[in-house]
Amino acid sequence: MTPSAPTQSLLDQTFPRTLFEWVDRLGQPALRGAQVEGWLFEGAPARRAAEQRLAAVGVTARFRSAYKPLVHYFLEEVDAAQLAAATVRYPMHATGSPGRFLLEAYPLADMLAGCDVQFEPGADDLHYDVALRFRDGRETTARVFSPNRMHADPTAPEPLLSPTGWLRVIPARGANGVGDGHGASGAAGVEASGLSRDGAEPTDFEALFAQAMRTLQQHPWPAQEPYFERLDILVDLPGFEQPLPLPDECMSLHEALHEDLYFSLLEFFQQHSGRPAGDRRLQPGQIVPDVRHHGVDPRVRIVLRAFDVAAQDASGWTDTTAGQALADMGQAPPPARIAQAMEAMGGQRFTATSRQGRTVLGLYRPGTDAPVLISGGQHANETSGVVGALRAAEVLHARPGAHFALIALENPDGFALHRELGAHHAHHMHHAARYSALGDDIEYRETAPLYEREARERGLAMSGAQLHINLHGYPAHEWTRPLSGYVPRGFGLWTVPKGFFLILRHHPGWQREGRELLERVSAALLAVPGLPEYNARQMALYERHAGALPFEVIHGTACTQSENPRGAPVTLITEFPDETVSGDAFRFAHTVQQAAVLAAVQAWQHIASARA
């Protein structure tokens, strides 16, 4: 975003790049002939280059990734194409969730699809024990270290176990005056280098995160929400973006740091506000971690800034949807295209105004059918629902008697941030764009001014809808917080995809109608080409890495139903793993969303008639 709005700088700090520091320290003459193993937060090309620099001065080094080390082991040290079988015993540490290290192995079960892969619980010593059998009959074993550290959680009483840097140094035996590795000479060489023989080592990645959090925790924030308009955390990071040989899967330290910063700050401001953990009514302001690739020393800048709507809108990603039919869109269209599609449907208009002054567009089409409210974009980084809602409304508009209200994009401020961040990282989850410019979830907003929430209230009132079809999405690849215990706190069920998912919420006395809606919609979804197979594959992978699916499966679709007095008497929430996808994958996502809306509308005619 162009920094044209008034600003207040809270931090501007550069951190020495750990990989370069290690090379300098380990390249001392006293360590010639030493053998080194190190784990840190760097990509394979940078690690290989560092190894070569040390080899040139007589040090044998192997640098590995501290982030998802088992997956990197199979990518970098195993000829996976020749594997016939693999057995992985994963650590079972007392801290954190029991299946955390099985989850950290995601998505090996799919990456090694041509191989018989077995996962078994192991010991608590932070090693994966791996037994491999190759197609030519060879068998090997390995211990893959997963360096972690125990540390305090600044926003919760429970300790955390998080990935960390680590160094092992074995001095040469009797070479160049260093000694045999056991006597005083060898020990002196290692001690002179300032290195631990075998222990955790702080890294730039961890130090940057800790300093950013410390700066913001120590700042004198006001007592009343919101605490700011926009909080920018601008990070330049070497890191890595490592695509995996599976659709939509990528290991990204840039994305992981965005997630850790955003949700850690939400937790801190919840604590500062006195609200309970996870309270979605919290309104701190707009928190914007912007983590970009930079090949030298990591840097973090923290700036408080006023909103600048014009500059933000000008910085959004390049539109590829101009002139396309909705069905052909491979990414979400800009707001003007959304407004154009809604304008073409006619009907009565209603609006609300967002915190940043953008318009929330709604239309009401009266008819003789039982009415429904259709909405998308409540969480603005979940964009397949926006297009799916528009496509479904186009079909309904052509049907005599159709009766519906439509809000295709409920959160235009979040959508603008998603487009801004997407200009640099098109395939990141962008959870900073999930909530509003106030920093809250608009569905949970209870006090005036309601801003965006007014549109939903007007849509329900104008239409009289007793069914709200609320289209959502969730990450299409693994979601992690590596510096805060790895598994996203409060969102553990969403950390890996599990296919298209339905959530049914109902008022007291509407349980039967809600159940019938789930049954009818999930049965209709069986007719969507490719969806049953898609769901089955993702649910199978989920169960290999996250354990048994903790939801009911109805006609091949994962579902959950609960009583909730909020909103319409019955709310059907769709969840497609759409965050990060584009092209054909995005077209499939909004096709499924459209199909779910049309199935729900059709089913509701029977259900509402029976209740009447």
C-alpha cells in the first residue's frame, strides 16, 4: 500500500541473517575438519550454497529446514520415486496435541502415493524414526530430528513447543591441531567458536517475530477499541516458498509468519481488551502483516497508519476477469464487476456502508417461493463464495417465482485488503483480510454503528427469509503457526483440507428442518461432477495426518449441526477449501458453491411448505 496516509513508526530493525552468521562462525580455522549439522528457517538453495562455502574451508556441513523437517527429508534426501514402502514413527511429546508431529508430516501420505506409507506413534525425543524399502530391495533406516523448544506463551498459561534453530558441531579427530574431539584441544576449538556442541540456537526468523511481538505488547495502547485504524507489520524475509508435488500445496515461511503475526496479535489485543480468548467481537483495528521475500538480512518495520482507501484500491491485484462470464472466472472479480453483475439482475436495491466508507451492495428479488438470503464474502479472503453466490442468483433470477435477497460481498474492506496483499502473494491465505477494517467478524457485531452488518439485517427483514445460505471457504493447503506451537490455536480442525463441508445452525425448534436440509443438499451434491471424488481424497488425507474426521459424513460430505440463536432460524454455511486457489481449481470451487445454493433453495421449498 502506498504510504501516503499519516504514519507513526514503532519499530524499524534489521536482523543479521543467521545462515550467513553460521557460515562465518563455522568457517574459523579452529574448526577445519569439523562436521556440522544445522537446522534453521531457510530454503534448500540457500542452505546448499552455505554448505559449499564451508566445504571450501574444510568444514563438512549439512543444513536442514527447521520447518517441517520430515517433509524436507523426503524432498531432499530420499529418491521417493524408487520407494516401495515407508514406515514413519512420529514423536509423541507431552506438550501440545498428541498428533501434532503426525500433522507436521502432512502431506506425505499423498506425496508418496505410489508407496506403502505407514505412520505409527513413537517416542518423545523429537525424532522421526524412518524405515524405507526401495523397489530394488534395498532397505535403510534414518532418524530425522525435529528441533523444537519449550517456551512460555505470552497470551495463555500453557507452555508451547515450537520449531527452533539447532546446531551440532563435531570437531575433527586429531586434525589441524583441533584434537580428537574428546580432549581439551577439541573442546577449546568448539568453545572458541561460540557454538554449543548440540543445542538450540536462536535464529533470525524467531528473533524478528519475538521483537515484533515485544514492541507491540509494550506499546501504550489506549483503553478503548479500536486502538488504531491500520497497523502495518512490514517484513522483508529470505525464507522460502517451496511448492509441493500436489495441487495447491506449498510450504511458505512468508505465509507462516503472516499467520503467526496476525493471530498472535489478535490474541494479545483480546488480552489487552479484557475479552475472553477467541472473542470475535474484538475491534482492535485492521492488523496487516505484509511479509515479502528479501534475499539479504531480515527486516521488520511496524507502522501505525490512517486508512487510505484510494491508495489501497489502486494497489490491488491485476484483474483477469474483464469480459468473462461468471462461470469462467479463475479468480475473484474486482468490486466493480461484482456490482455490475448485481445490477444486471434488477430487483430492489439496499445498501450499507463499511467502516472505511465502501458500499455493501444488496438486492431483493420478491417472488412467490419461500424466501432465502444468500451471502458471500463475510470472511473476505474466502472468495469462491462471492462468485458462487452471483452465479446462483443469476440462475434464480431467471426462474419465475424465485424469492431471494443477495449480498454477494459482505465485507468490502476485507476484500480490498485481500486484493492488496494478493498483488504480492497471490496464493497465500491472507487471514488478515478475514475480518473487517475494525478487526472484528461482522457476523458477531452487536453494537452500533453496525456498518456492514446492517446489510444482512436489511436483507433478512425485506425478504422475510427463514433460511440464510452463507458461503464460506477455508485454506486449500496446510495452515500453520510455527512459532506458536505449530497448530493454529482455536482453529485446529481447519489446519488441513477435508473437502467441501457443510455447517448447519438453527434456532430452538428448527432442528428437524435443519437436518432435512443437510440430507437433501448433501444428496444433491453427489451429482456435481468430480465433487464426490474430491471430497473422498481430501477426507482420506485428513484422516492419515489429523486422525478420524470428527464430523458426520452425509452422502459423502462432512457435516455438522448445532443449535444457535444467532441470525435466521436456519443458517446453512458452506466451506470450500478455496483460500489460495486460482484457475480451474477456483472455477471448480465456485461451481460447487453455486450447486450448494441451488440445492438448498430447492430443498427449502419443500421444507418451508411442510412447516407451514
